[in-house]
Amino acid sequence: MRRRAAQIAIGLAAACFALLAYVFVTLPDVRPLARKNPSMTAFIELRHDEAVAGGRTPRRVQRWVRYEAIAASLRKAVLVAEDDAFWTHDGVDVEQLKESIEKNIETGRAIRGGSTITQQLAKNLYLSPSRSPMRKLRELLIARRLEAALTKRRILEIYLNVIEWGDGVYGAEAASRTYFGKSAGALSAEEAALLAGAIINPRVHSPAHPTARLRRRQQIILRRMGLVTPPEEAPDEPEPPPPADQLEPTQPITNPAGGATPLSRENDAQPLPADPHPPDTPPETAPAPHLPPQ
């Protein structure tokens, strides 16, 4: 009996090792992203396939812009709404992840994701929107690879250029021109907060026709945007040269119509960021308040 139990244990251990080895060797190489913009993401491809399956013409409005061409107000607003420790974590916010796991265990279902901006980017670029444990493991591993290969500024730049901001609208530049008729660099704080508040569910919360809930999120974000001051890049982390490829809108930019709930983000309450510090200044730790649940 003991021998049989030992054999089963050894077999399970071997299977787990083989599975982990498979996951690791099949992870994408993220290093080219340091100097090259992604021409396609898994999420954009998913939306394309959904449109085709539904008999609709796929729509993609996107234009790539550099980090510096995106208004500081939008960068701050997105951090306030999406990731309370972006400048200090290594891709995974352990405390937030622990809190989300505890919450999911309490409710008996996955209602909170606890995803950082880096994790969201990993999922957007490479993964399906499922919430399976294996997909989550891959997301965590890819996020750590992104943090190791790219600067924080580059991660945020890619994120702000690929995320969904409405039906067929991707990235800050397309969203700014779609909803406000101006470039991403010319956004006011109020407009930036409205866009940031819509990320959690951009096909429901449209900046073109803000819901009362989106207006409340906008006001909360506006009050707390002053807490976010990105640190200067360290001298040993030079910015990459401008990527050569540019994604242009595939059709005239217009206000998007409503649609189904997006799959790119867990619909959970997101914490607000503490005040980041320059790399040579140790950050102070303090609990951050949360945006109201959606």
C-alpha cells in the first residue's frame, strides 16, 4: 500500500514538473518589444475573430505614439485607476494578489483579478481572456519577463497604445481623437480621468456618453491624480530609440457604438497608487484607498 502511494506521489510530481517545464519553454520572447512595437496582440486578434464570427466587419482604429506624446495627465490617471504600485513592483503586486485570492476564496468564485498593468499587458499581448489557473500562471511568468526586459516607461507606453478603449478603438491616441477630437498629448485632466475610468469596461463605460458611474470614477481619479509622480529613469536604463513601425488608423475615427462586455479586464475594484519616489529614494509604504467596486 505504501509502495503504491509512493509511486502515485512520484508520478504526480513528475507530471507537475513536466507541465511546468512545458509552460516555461513555450513562453514568448518579449525582448524584441524593447525596440519594436507589436503589430498585433492576442486581444485584438480575438476581437477580430469575434466580429467575423458575428458577421460584422472587423474594426481597428489605432495609432502608435511615444510615451512623451501622451499627456502626463492621462499617464497619471491610468495609474490611479489601474495600478497602485506600478513604479515599485516587479510586475506582480504580491499584496494585491494575496488580497484578491482571499476575496475569491471567500466568495467561491473569481471576481477579483488583482492584476497589475504589467500583468494586463502580458494577457493583452499573448494570452486568452480565460481565468484558468494555467493561464494565470503564464500571465505571471510573462509579466516578470516583461519587467526584466523592458523599462517601466516602455511597459506603460506599450500598454497605453494597445488597450481597448471602445468598439474597435485601441490605444490612447485613437481614443483621444475618437472621443475628444484631439491628440493624446493635448488631453485635459478631466478628459484623461474620464478615459482612465472607462478602462475597466470600455464597451459599457463610453467616454462619448458617460454613465453616472463613470462620472463618479472620473471625480475620484481627479482628486487623487496629484499623488502620482513617476520617477526619473535610472542612468543605466536608457530609453530605446523611436520604434520604426507605426500603426495608423485603418478607417476614419468615429465615436464607437456600444457592444458586449470586454474580456480584457477583470471587473474588479482597483486600488489607488501611493506616491512613487525616484529610484534613489526609498518609498514610504502606506495603505491606499480603493475605487468603489463596479
